Amino acid sequence: MLSNDTPATASVAFLLDVDNTLLDNDRFAVDLGDTLTQAFGVAERDRYWAIYAQLRDELGYADYLGALQRFRVGLDNDPSLLQMSKYLLDYPFTDRLYPHALETLAHLRTLGTAAILSDGDVVFQPRKIQRAGLWDALDGEVLIYVHKQQMLVAMQQRYPAAHYVMVDDKPQILAEMKQRLGHRLTTVFVEQGHYATQAPADVRAAADIRIACIDELRERKLGDFLPDAPTINLPAD
């Protein structure tokens, strides 16, 4: 008998990335760069992005607030510095949701369990998800790891299911997850954002399903995501 604390096993669990999957994070980065330029100038903007890139290499995920903390060196008396944290934490991420992202989540929830499975830090990434309205749309069903493709055992403990569907803009992560879960996972590659366009063609083509934008999933039925469904791809590049 299952205890009250044991999650029930779902038929299908839909797992969705956030950045460039449900919301346009590339646009946020452009806005952040423009704001840094206006406040501190081009040279300081470039210094922030250099710190950001170094920190991402060190940690394995994007850490905008951590980069700001290092960026403060030499700028402690600049009144604009303290406004940058407010800018990041109050950024209107709801305005950066892709068209019909929330409706897509609502549709997937009619087909099975739906949850966010994201990489990121434990401060800014949850804040982004909350500000975008995604947290409430999924009733708090959110997992955030440093490397989500390495946390699939923990994910399955949280969301036990007979089959999983992962929706992501990074085909390499989809490929790694497929290698670990095999036929129990259907990979959906959303061709949005710079990671999608930079990926090698063979890696992109390896996804089970390729879509141009997230709202295409609103038209899909449960059978489209199951292992015996035919491969559904965009036209070849």
C-alpha cells in the first residue's frame, strides 16, 4: 500500500525546460545588456558578461546574480549598482513568455503530469519561474538542478511515471537524457533560441519530435508522445 507521502505513478509525465523553451531568455539577455550599457557603459557591460561566462564555466549554470556580485568590484560608490539587483529580481518575465506558453502547459496537464525540469541557481531561477507565472500555472511542480540530465533518479522519485516526455531547446541535453532513460523517454526539441540554432544537424535530428515553437504542442494528442507513435519532425534543413 502506498503511504500518503508516496507519489502516485502517472501514465505520462511531461517535463519542460524554461529558458528558450517556455520563455525568451535570449531577449532577457539583450535587455540586461542594454540596461548595463545605459548604466555603466559598454566596457563595463562587457566586463559583466565576461564575469558571467567565467562563472557559468565554473558552476555549470547561468548565475546572473552571482555575476553581479563579482561585477561590483570597483563600482561600490556607483548608485546604479544597487538598482541592478532590483532590475534582475523584478524583471517582467511574464512579458517574455512565448505565445500560448501557459495554454500549452494547461493542455499538457490534461494529458498527464506536467512539471518544470530546469537547470539553474536556487535564487534567480525560481524567481524567474515565479515572475513568469509558470510556478502558479503548474501549482509549484518545479525541479531545478545544476545538471538536470544527471538527476533523473531524483526526478523519477519525485514524479514516478510509466513514460516521460522532455521538452527542451538543447538537443544535447535531450540526447543525454535519452541515453539514460531509453524508450521510457520521448524527446521534444523546441527549435527556439541560440542553443537550438547552434546545435549540429545530426544532434538536432536525433530528437523524437521537433517543433518550431512551444505552442505547437497544444495540437498534440497523448498518442503522439508515446513510443509507438511515428517520428514527427520538421522538414529537413
